[in-house]
Amino acid sequence: MKIYESYEDLPKLKLPYGNEVFISDSTIRDGSQMPGIVLSREHKLQIYEYLHEIGIEKLEAFVFNKRDRDAVELMLDIGYECPEITGWARASRADIDKILEVDGLKETGILMSVSDTHIFSKMRLSGREEAEEKYLDALQYAVDHGLRTRAHLEDMTRADNYGFVFPLVEKLIEIDPDCIIRACDTVGYGMPFMDIDEPYGIPKIIQHLKKKIGVKNIETHIHDDYGFGSASSIAGFWHGANWTSVTFLGIGERAGNSEMEKILLFLVDRVEGFDKYNLKSVTRFAEFMEKALGLRVPRNKAVVGKNIFAHESGIHAAGVLKDPFNYEPYSPELVGGKRFLLIGDSSGLEVIRYKVQETLNDLLDVEAIVEKDDTRLLKIQREIQKLYDNEERVSCISDEELLAYVEKYFLYQPICNPAYAGRGKLKHRGKIAESEEEKATRLTSDESKEMGSVD
């Protein structure tokens, strides 16, 4: 019999291929293309610092204009080993020359649009043959000038992979056997499921690159237009990719990209062997992105949302007070978060008791204990519920409002019976005179202690 009573009891998953995997960040490059976002030099340097704290292995950056180059050069001057700073170029010798002009850049990605719509409509090339010639020339030029390379196969999930892309990859790795082949799901058509063939099936694409062609280094770059971004990135790892390109909070064009923080949490918390990443700064990172860039992080956003450790409903809050393992999949400390207990329309007596007790502790600087059958507690609960029953309230009770209730019912009446309670122990032995309504409230309190719903 298996018993799971703590986080430590839960078994971790194993990557099927046992391959070491890495994260390449594109927040500064792809993320900067998000409409309405402008990354200053200072923003990029701070993002670089957060990536270093987390332990991200690589980032990519533009070097097309002076502002971009200045930021890259400042990062290179700081000189962290991780993340390594790499470039990004179109498949042209002129773009690659810009990478070569920045002393310290040792690797570049090269954009290679592989779908017919991109070859004909976007690039206005005569056909696949001209595209192939252009891409092979760019890669050869980069290799000849001493650069490590990534081939960014743009729009691969809408391309003829068997007829054009896979044969192209074979020629690319003849030029550079260590080239990182980036499978780009440019408009989010890719799916993480094994039984879907190309052009949509991410597992099939990765397995063909790995097993049929023998590619050493495979990277995914997934856009989130259909909501499968992070799942497809993880599927890439699961089927043999050793890199994934992501952005923090998933920022980027349209619906954005695979979210770094989700993939990191999954690897660190659910998969064996990922102690190399430190997630304690991701919540601060998200707060920085909100304040500095004006992004709005949804309260319920996984990993960094303000609500992911917030509990209001009676059953959930009572369960967390007994043991966070009951309703929290991982501890707040793992991601630098904080647990909150809130009082709202679904809160039971237990969370109100906890919050009243917490308020008294802060107010009186003593260890206060409030019993569940304390009549004053029931009065506070009744007043709060009346607000919601009369639909006078559509938000949680703030700490300031709760303080007013505590002052009204606990500080303006005798706090304890000195003949019975120890120092700071809030426990009534005698009864406060009750009205009939109060008596009814007390008699039904057992039913209301565990208000709320569970899913």
C-alpha cells in the first residue's frame, strides 16, 4: 500500500531518455515584440539578473540597433556564466556580420522560414530550392567565422517536413553537426500528443529529428495561440529535445510563448534531477514585470499569481490550516510566494477564527487563542455573512475591516477571565448574554464551520 501524506512522499517523474535538458530564454528578444511593450536597456539588464538568479543557461538578443547592442555589451561586461548571451539573425551574411561585430558573442540563431506561405508570400522567394540555398549559405558563413549555430526552422508546424524540412536538416547538420535545430511552432498549431503526425505533432517531429536524422541538439520554440505552449515544450523534452526556448510570463507576439516559470516549476518540482534551478525569485521577477513594464499578471496565473496560495472557502481554508499539503500542490517558499487566508462569502468559522486570532496577536503582542465556541467570534461571523446575504458586498473582508470587528467585539469587552485563562489566552468561561438570534447562530455554528465547496 502506498501512502502519500507529504510532498516528500510523492514520487517524481523521469525523463524517458534520461537526457540533460536546458532552458534558452527569449524574453529580451521575442518578448520585446509583444505589442505595447518597450524594453529599455535597464529593463534588459534587470531581466538578465533575474535569469542569472534562476540559473537559466542561455538568452538570445537582437543586436540590430545601438540600444540593443549597448544592452548586450553591458551584459557581457557583467560576465555571468549563466545565462550565456547569444545573438539572433536572419539568414543573411549582413545580419551575421552584425553578430560578429559584438565582441563576446559566440553563438547565433539563424532564422530559416520553412513553410511555403513564408517562402513565397513573406520572403518572396522563387521556391524551396532558393530558400534552401539561402539557409545553407548563411549557416556555412556563420560556421566559417567561428560561430556556434542554431537553425530556427520557422513555421515548421505548417510546413512539408518530410518533403522539404527534414532533408534540409540533414544538410544543415552536415555543415555543423552540433547545430541546435530549433523546431518553431510559430502560430501554435503544434500539439503535444504522440499519435498526431507532422506537421502538427511535436513528439513525432522531435523523434524524427532525433532517431531518423540523428540530430544531437534539438530545441522547441512554441507559441501559445491555442494554449498548448508549455505542454508542447514539455512534450519536446519528453521525446528527446534537450533545449526549449521560452519567455518569462510567456510574453511575446499575439498570445505569446511557452511560459518559462511553468516549465521550470514542472521540472524542479515534478521531475528528478533539476536542483540546478532556483525558483525563489520568480515571484519577485513577476512583480518587476508588472511594475516596470505595466504588464497585468492575472491573480490566478500559475506559479506567480497572487491567488495561487490564497484560500477563502471554508473546506479549503480549514484543510490548509491543518496541513498545507491538503490543498497546495507545492509550498509557497519554492517560488518565493506567500500564503494568504481571506474572509469572503464562502468562508467558514475556522478561517475567521484564524484571522481574528492573527489580528489579536499583532494587536496585543501576545499569543492569543480564540476558541471556536467564543460568542464574540460567532457575532463577527454573523455580521460578515449578513453583508453577503444582503448582497451589500462583492469583495473579501480586508484586514483593516477585520481589525474593526476585533476591536468592537474583543477590545471593547473583557478579553479573558483572569481566574481561568492564562496570559494572553482568549477563552470565556462565563457566557455573554445572548439574544435569541445569537443563540440560534451558536447552535448552528457546527454546520457553518466548514462552509464552502471543494472541487
